[in-house]
Amino acid sequence: MSVLALGACMLVACSPEQDNTPGRPAPPGTVLPIGTKALVDYTNEDQHGTIGITVTSIVRGDRADLGPDPGAESRTGRVPYYLHAVISNESDAAFEDMDAETFLGVQPSDNSETAHYSGVVEGKCIPGRATGFAVRGAEYEICRMIMVSPTATVTATYSGVQFDIGEPQPAQHYGNNPIRWQ
């Protein structure tokens, strides 16, 4: 951070939402508007680099979207939200098999429990998959269906929660202080 920027931060009390510096990973707690890209350090097997995550929309669905068989008990009493995002390779890392979207979720306004699903909901949500993602500039679109209490509103989050050894592991773990889009 330059001396001028540091001085400006001291005057206006910089918060994470004011420090989404282009070209640098977003710090924990960053709050962004929908449509703004956050850069995140990412490690996949022996490849380390930077990915971009842009939440493009969060759309509240309807229980009728799920058809006559809404599925498991975990969906009972909940409505679907469709989280749409674009994941981009911002580095020269050869990320061949990518599951960055599994780190994306929502935080309900009422802090109620959520249930994540990766199925297809025709015309509403089709999960994406990284193909040809081994070059800088490659990107793919994803959609995650998340079941939430019907009284809640939601904020999109990227937590960076790590998977078991051998699975994709982001270099930056955001834990309880995720990047948020609202």
C-alpha cells in the first residue's frame, strides 16, 4: 500500500471493502457488490496461483422449480436460491481439475441453516465445470442451488474452507471471515 493510500486509509478508517486492490488477493472480510471480481490465492495439487471469483447474481427461486419430488428432508420448508458466478484463472497455473465453486455459499440474514445442492434445475441453475482451465484468462460459469429459510435474504460468501489432503485446497483460508457479495 502506498504512503498516500495508507494516509487516506488512516483518515477514513479503511475497511476490507475499501481494499480490493486489483492484482492482489482480497483480504478476509472483504465486502463487494454483486458483479465485482475478488482475487483469491488457490492451490490445486502441485499448482499454485490466483483465481478470480465474480458473483454475477443471486436469484430467489420457487419450490415449484424443483418439480414434484423436492427431495430430502433437508429441503422441507426451504426455498431455493441460485448463486451464479464466473471463476477465472488469473495466473499461469495449470489448474486442470477445478472445484472452486464448492467454496461458494450463502449467509442467510436470519443465520438459519442452509443445504447446498449441485443438481440441474432446468432453466434456472446448471452447474458449470472447468474445462480448458489450464491457461491464464480461462473462465467458466457456475451455478449453485442453496436451500434457505423462506423468510431469509442472503449474501454470497467465499470461505476458502479446506478439503482433505489430495483435494483442492485454497492457499488463503477465510474461515469465519469470508469474502462477501451483496
